[in-house]
Amino acid sequence: MLHRALLAALLAIGLWGGAVVTAEPFALGERAPDIAGESWINGGPLTMAGLRGRVVLIDFWTYGCVNCQHVIPQLREWHEKHEKAGLTIIGVHTPEFLWEKPYDKVVAATRRLGVRYPVVQDNAYMIWNRFAIRAWPTAVLVDRKGIVRYQHIGEGAYDETESMIRRLLAERE
């Protein structure tokens, strides 16, 4: 009850910019939905069809989330280490609060945090809902055929995630 009352209050005063998630849970082994979104930073626009043949790590984040900020150094490392081997990292910036929506603020945060891979804005929660994401940060790994093979919510599990990245990079279509 308290949770609903708090959410109603945040919505009423406009502090929470989130959308209600109505999608069914997304299952591993299914074809990845598209990542078409709003504005792109550091490249793009990209599509899942255009990325066929590459392993794709999709990082759902928002710049105001400390946990999301903690994951970025690891994502940067994987980007530098595995991009030439076939890994593409895409940040999907889905704001938790209204103040995280302006494009110029997302660009500034992307620069400040040293994000060098493409980032797409998802202010309307379209990509978030397609993937049935529930929390920040969430990492989703898609294989070369476009099939979702792995998901991790929150910080950590870096060794496990990198092991899966290496495994997917070693697979051939």
C-alpha cells in the first residue's frame, strides 16, 4: 500500500518519469526485439537486423543511477577488448526521473562517464517495454543470430558475463 501511495505522489508532482511496464517477461532463447528508439549518441541509428552477425550487449541504464554508473567502467573495458572480435555494446538510456530525459543532459553524462559505445535514448520506454526490463541496470546479451542468450540485473557477475561474451564470440552463425 505504501509503495502505491508513494508512486502516486511522485507521479502527481512529476518527479518520476517512468512508464508502467505491461509487457510479459521476455524469455531467453527468443529473437531480440528491435532497438529502434529516439536520439542516438556516439553513433547509430542501429537495428538488430543490421547487427546480425555480431554479438550485442544491450545495457539498460540511466545516468542518475549510481549502480548504472558503477557498471560503465566494465562496459568500457569490454568495448575496447572485444569490439574488433565482433562485440557491439549499445546503451539504452531509459530515464527513471523526468530530469534525466533532456538530450543535452544525456550527452553531457555520456561524455562525463566516458561512454564510447552507441547510446540510444528511450524516453518513451519503447525499447524497455519490448525487452520487458524491470530494473536499472540490466544487461542483455544477444548472439550473432539475434537470439537473446543471457540477462543480468544489477551490478556484478562480471566474470560470468564476460565468459558468456567470449562463448558467444566463439560461436559461428
